[in-house]
Amino acid sequence: AGLAHTIPISTNFKIFKYFSVTAGTAFAENWVFNTNEKIFNTSTNKVEIVRKNGFDSYRTYNFSSSIGTTIYGTYTFKETNKIQAIRHLIRPSISYGYTPSFERYYDQYQDNSGNYISYSRFENTLLGAPGLGVSNSIGIGIANSLEAKVLDEASKNGGTKKISLLNQFNFSTSYNFTAEKFKLEPISLIGGTTLFDNKLGVNFGARFDPYDLDSNHQRINEFSINNGNGLARMTSSNITLNY
């Protein structure tokens, strides 16, 4: 059993007229009524978990902020053209997030090799254990959409209608300052469009790793572009069709 109390605080405002800024923090108070202690049994050479009943609690907090804007671009065709205009909408954004390490809620046990193993007494409880390790990262994202204004063949007065070419075509990644290596996260791509008069939905995605591989195809802490192997390599992709 347990209880979770969360207090989120956030605000948003504009700067220089065109830039939207959001900032927020969240504080959480977590109560549990049982915890788990780990003890290494030297007789059996196994880790034993001792359940302890009684009230215990831990507190966590984090901070986040972001700034973004919207950019419009329109290309106009001749009036006699079936496609009258194409509009490209771009939403670039930069975000920052900080979450401290909550190692004060962690204990240690010693194994038969003399190594000290860290664990949290809140592991496997209803609310889980607080995070271990600082997260201090900047995120970068670019969201795109593309639509066209075309002549409406059903209109008797030469009217137009809007159709979506790309509902979304978004890139995102982040850079973790506190990571010992591989500070730059893989680049994520998601996209989607509709076909056949909005009857067929097409969604796709992919991930691109900016880090290179060694001769054994193991990931190394060197950028591919620095070794002349391109900007990034695709590590996964997917596509979904819905009719």
C-alpha cells in the first residue's frame, strides 16, 4: 500500500512577441507502509529480501523549461494551377530538464567478493524507487507539417479546399551533460500522412544513432561523421497503415 502526493507548478509566457516559454517544477511526496531490505547470506551465497512493515517515505523533485516558436512558409502557384499554394509550418523548440540524484534513499549490501551493491529499500513497493543518478539535459525538436490549397472540383464557383500532405514530420534528440559517455541521444523521426481522401492513414518512424561502430560492430564513443561514416546510421524503423 502507499500514497502519492504531487504538487506541479508551471507557467508560460511570451518573449520578443514570437517566442513561447514554459517553465515548471514538480514536487512529489511518497508514502509507503512496507519496504524491502536486502541481505547477502554467506551460507547460501544468495541475496535475501527481508520485508519490513512500517511507515516510510521519500521525496522527489525536478525542473523543466522550454522555448519555441512557429515559422510559416507559403509557396503560391498560378491561379490556373490545380494546386494553388503549399504551406510549410515549422515549430522548432529547445527544452531543458534537471532531475537530481536521490542516492540518500539507497543502501548497500556486500556480496561474497567484497563488492558493495547499491539498492533502494523502496524497490518493488507500490510506488517504486526514486531515481539514482543526475539527469541534466537539453532537448532539441523540430516539428513540421505540410498542407496544400487546391481547387475544389466539387465547387461550382471555383472554390478551393485544404488538404494535408504531411500531418507531422518531426525530429528530436537530447544531450545529457552528466552522462559519462554517449551524451547525445539517438535522433528520433516520426511522420504521418493520409491518402485516398483521408481513408488510409500512414504513420512511420525511425531512430538514427550518431555514434560509430568499431571493427566488432560495437558502439563506441565517437561520432560517425568524425570518422567519415556519415551523419548517423539508422538503427530501427517502422511503418503503420490504418484504413
